[in-house]
Amino acid sequence: MPDPLPPAPAPQGAYRPVVVAGTLAVTAGMTPRVDGRLVVQGIVGRELDVDAAAEAAHLAARNAVAALIAEAGGPEAVQRCLRMTVFVACVDGFTELSAVADGASRAIREHLPEAGLPVRSAVGVQALPGGSPVEVELMAALR
């Protein structure tokens, strides 16, 4: 049984955590925060290894799922996960982006199993907000 989802995270700036247009919902980029506090920082391949980064991606994706479910009105309102982008702050030459993103996919499997895994992109970047090692965006179709 997966850990319970956290409450939907509050925005850390001037944006909405989720926007719904018709039956499509898109989350803002979510980082590994607990109670509004970034709990994992660092550059993957320097301060963090792949396993630690995958756990950070899992936490960030759980925040995205929590925001999506809160906006949609419950997990049963999520018909299908469509797309997920996982940004990874990493050293030059880091190529295990997909292994990091697998942590985010695990959160989808745990908390939205009926909605299925989305297509996914894993993108290496130089830096992310607050020094986060990962940021996850999620798009879903609602009922």
C-alpha cells in the first residue's frame, strides 16, 4: 500500500498549481516539497546519486498527483494520465535521466493506477527553482 498523498501543495509564486480546460488538466512544475519546504536539493551526479534523485522525483510527482486530484475532485475523476515531463538538474554528461524519471512514474502507478502511465520526457537542465534536483509536470484527461 502506498504512503498517503500529501495535501495539495500551495504555489511557491504567482501561478496556479493546476489549470483545467474542458477535460484536460495540467499541473505546474512540482518539486520535492513537504509542507512547503524543499526537502531535497542538489545537482544529480554531483551531490545526489541516481537513487536519491529518483526518490526526489517520486516525491515531486506525488505533489503533482495530489494537486491534480484536489483540483479534479478525487482520483476517480482522473480518466487518463497523458503526459509527464521530468526535469533533472544534473552535471554535464549525465545520461541516466530515464532512471531518475522512473521514480516519478512509480508515484503514478501507486496513486493513479486506473489512469495508467503517461507518455514521458526526461530532460536534463542546469538548474531548477530553489536548487531542487527535479521538477515534475503532469497532464491528465478528466472524466
